Amino acid sequence: MLKIGDRVKVISGFAGFGLEGKTGRVIDLSNPENIGVEFDKSFSGGHNCNGHCKQGHGRFGAEYELRLINNKINVRNLNKILCLKKAIESKLKETVQGV
């Protein structure tokens, strides 16, 4: 089951617009039979999915036409975040002990 924000790739048709292989993110699940996707690049026949994305980048289609793409974690950014977290925790511990 897809969620808002999931990265997806079109594996077939997608409303007959020849979007096979194109990637984007899920932006609207209000109708489970017509999932809104904002594609990475604009295309002929694209719209704004009722105001949920940039004009020309959106399209509604069926979930069976999509495949979830594993989100890759940027290890460098993750390491930076962990270092910042440790620094904040250390500073907080020093502050609490000093009180």
C-alpha cells in the first residue's frame, strides 16, 4: 500500500500517457482507484492533480501501474545528522548537570 510522499516508478500505461519508466512521488490518495503522482519532469498531458503539484507534472492512475522505489539513504548526510545529534545531547547533558 502506497503512502503520500512515496517514490514510485510507472511500470505500465498510467492512464494511457506512455509514462512507463518515469518516476515521481505520490501526492494524492483521496481516491484509491486514482492515485495522484507528481512526476520528476513535466510531460504532455500532465496537469496539477487538482492543485497538489506543479502544472504539467501530475497525473492520476491506478496503483497496479506503479512500483514503489526504495528510498536510498544518503550516508554522508546521515552521518552529519548523527554527529549533530551527539553534539546537542552532550551540550544538553552539560547544561543539565551545571544547573
